[in-house]
Amino acid sequence: MTRALIVQQAANPSTEFFILPELEKRQCLHEQYRLQDAPPDDRGEFDSVVFVRYLTPQWRRWVERNRARLGRVVLFMDDDLLDLKAHAGLPWRYRWKLLKLVWRHQRWLKSIGAELWVSTPWLQEKYRAWQPKLVQPQSPHPATSAVKTLFYHGSSSHYDEIEWLYPVIVQVLERAPDLVFEIIGNQKVRNLFAGVPRVQVLHSMDWHSYKALLARPGRTVGLAPLLDSPFNRARSHTKFFDITQAGAVGLYAAGPIYGRIVQHGGNGLLLPMDQNAWVEAILRLVNDEAYRLQLLDGARRTT
């Protein structure tokens, strides 16, 4: 099999819809690098190097040093990135990004004999002088969706609980690739989870919007951690009703708050605030559908 290098700004739909299927069709093994990564030190022995939308001077220098050892060099674009007139009306920051990361490199790309791959017949016709290759998209999504949703819907007053949950979520998502985590939070929460894959941070919303959110199907396990503090001792157990309304099974902090309504193993799980115990309990609930449905039935009968 041949060997390809994909260079991209970050994980993105362009690569998954277009580039990966094309390389698979060509029976190419591939490695993926980000634009900000240092290029590989193996002197560039690749049959193909594909720049997805963007490139940088650092990668240009690497190509120039290793051009004799490279096969094809490719720029792939799925927007009109090479015509400044087409960028009129776009936000100035985005226009500057296009100018810096792709437009100014097109002459260099042509000078080294790079290929142009495009996503649509319109782009293929517009840039026909470059003899671009039209790449057909394929779905990166599995035939049947098996993704499950783990969620925590605490308010900003629960930031200590959110920080406590962070290592739990990281471990769970590493061990359960079919799981996504949903949380409501502000920019501080977004920054906390920025490096964790499959985390969806929702904006805060009013009560009517939140009730509509809970009515949408698709959630699997709801979390209700609670650290011991003077403020938290006055909490109620209403999260039990929210989690059950969402069609999910709850994992609750053991203690007098949730102990008022949750019977461990009957209508949810009550656990001490031990992060390892929460990781294992979440994974059991996610993986044991029969057990989860049994607990959900108990929760619905409680409400």
C-alpha cells in the first residue's frame, strides 16, 4: 500500500467527507498532522501529501527540502479559497485567514507542480486551467447511529462540580467511543473542555427552552454530582425529575439530598463522590441496556 500525509488545521468534515474516502479508494495508509505541528522528521518519504484547505510557511519549507522524496503534493479545497473577489462580504478576520493560509500560496503550489483537488463541478470548471481533480464525498457516518449521550445540566453555581467531573468525563470518553457528553455552560466551561473530544457545551437557556430540550429524545445517562458545602446542603432533588424526563437513568451523589427520592439500584444509582466509582458506574450504565431500562422504569414509576 502507498503512504499519504494529510495536513489540516484540525479534525474537520472536509477531510472526513472527501480526503479519507479518496485515500481509502487508492489503498493509501495515512498519517494526519495539524498545521501547527512540527513536520515529520523522516525526510518526507510519502507518496502523497494533501493539504486540506490551508498551508503555512513551515510546511512549504518542509516540502521544498523533501520534494525529491515526495510523490504528489495536493491542495484540496471545498470552498472558493483562491479568488479574493469571492471573499467579499465575509468577515474581515476570515478573509485575512484565507489570504494568509491559502491564497498567497497558490503561485508556489503551481511552481512545484502541485495538484488541485476540488469538491464540486463548479470549482472544477472555474479552475480548469489547473486541471483540478473532482473528489466525490462519501458519508463518514455509520450506517446506524449508536451514539449515546451522557449529560450534566448544572448551572453556573455548580462550577465546582463541573471541575470535579472533568477527569471523570475524560476517562469515560476515552473508554467509550460511542459516547458524547453534553453540558450546559459558559465560556469558562468551554475552555475547560476545549481539548476533550465529543463534548457539546450548550448555552444557558430559559426554563421553557430547557423543558423543550429535555423533551427531545436521545439521552442515556444523566449526572447529578454534589459536593458537600454549606450552599449545597440546601439543594433539592429536582434533578431527578429532569433526568427522568430526558429519558435517561441518573447517577446521583449519595447523601441526604438525593437519598430522599433515589433508591440505589431501584430507580437510579447513589454513589459517594469518588471519581473512579463514577467512571465505572457510568460505563456500566452505558453498556448494560437491560439494567439501564430497568432503572429507568423504576424512575418513571417514582415520578
